[in-house]
Amino acid sequence: GAVVSQHPSWVICKSGTSVKIECRSLDFQATTMFWYRQFPKQSLMLMATSNEGSKATYEQGVEKDKFLINHASLTLSTLTVTSAHPEDSSFYICSARQGNTYNEQFFGPGTRLTVL
Amino acid sequence: ELKVEQNPLFLSMQEGKNYTIYCNYSTTSDRLYWYRQDPGKSLESLFVLLSNGAVKQEGRLMASLDTKARLSTLHITAAVHDLSATYFCAVDIPDSNYQLIWGAGTKLIIKP
């Protein structure tokens, strides 16, 4: 149980294009989903927290107009990187919280974005 | 400032040896999580520690939590090569919309 999928697993795009990443909780309803970014050999950096049906809460320094998050249902959240540039290249990981007392986050497999 | 500090950040050890990774945190929290990350992969949940004195074991890994000392340990017994990975601890932030504060990670290399 508690499986989270992410799609695509990798994407290469040209500078200026937009990229959408999907995160789905496959066998549970996720009351909260999180989007992280990870640079090589570093820890996770939280970008935003999203609750189903409400606007995402972005961390300081994360541009909400650049990283659009939509949490349309209890099983789906999307991150759209708009007008991507090479500095947006990174490993993006989503996680979903099951909503029980454990507060455990289950992670998707990640999406490696390369912007040329 | 809310901080989670892991020690060591890098560890190279021989198979068969024992070692401990330490995770200190600065905030009041009763919940601590250990995750494993293999190169190029996402995070895999290892342990969820929910109360003071909690101890959990899975195979050669054992995790414990002392909320009074704000310290968790991940102990590796008779290490094997397959345990080579980066290990992260994370702490639940009270009243934070369930966000976690992450340690920097401990890169563990186990040599045959």
C-alpha cells in the first residue's frame, strides 16, 4: 500500500517551454501533497505544500508564477514549470501524506528535468 | 531556528562492521522519520518513530528515538554492501501543515 506515482520520470526540453509533472497517490487519498526539489548530493528542498481544493503554500524564494501547482483531487497534484530555463534543471520529487496519525510522507519516484 | 543535523555526513565502512548514524534536532517533536535514497532514485521510507523511547528494527537496521535529548539513532549491524545508500532523517514540525524538516543526509558506502 501507500504507492505514489510520478510522471514523467524524466524530461528534456528546450529553454522557454513549459513542463507539467503529475503526482498520483495510487491506493490512498492524499490530503496533503508536497513538492520537493533536490540538487545533486544535497538534501530535499521543500518547494510547496498543497491541500486538495485549495491554493498551494509556497516556501520562501519559490516563485509561484513559475512553479504552478494544482491539487485538483485527493489523488492528483500537478507541478508545471513555466518557461523553463537551464537553472530549473533538477530532480523534482513529490510526496503524499496519508492523513493518519503517522503523518508519514510517501514519495513518488521523482522526475529528472533537463532544460537545454 | 529549526534544524536537523545528521552526523556523520559521509561514512565509508567495511562489510561486517557495526556503525551508528546520529540525528539531532532543535524543535520539539514527537515524530521522526528515516528514509533511504539510492543514487538517482527517490526516497524509500524506512522507519516512523512516534514516541519517546520508540525502537524499530528491520533486518540489519535499527532506529531509536529519545525525544528528551532530541536525538535519533540509526544503527547498522554487520553491514552488507546492499545497505550502501544515502540515509535521511526528518522531523515533523508541529502546526506546520505537516511539513518535515530534513537532515542533510548521510552517504553510506559499504565496501566488500
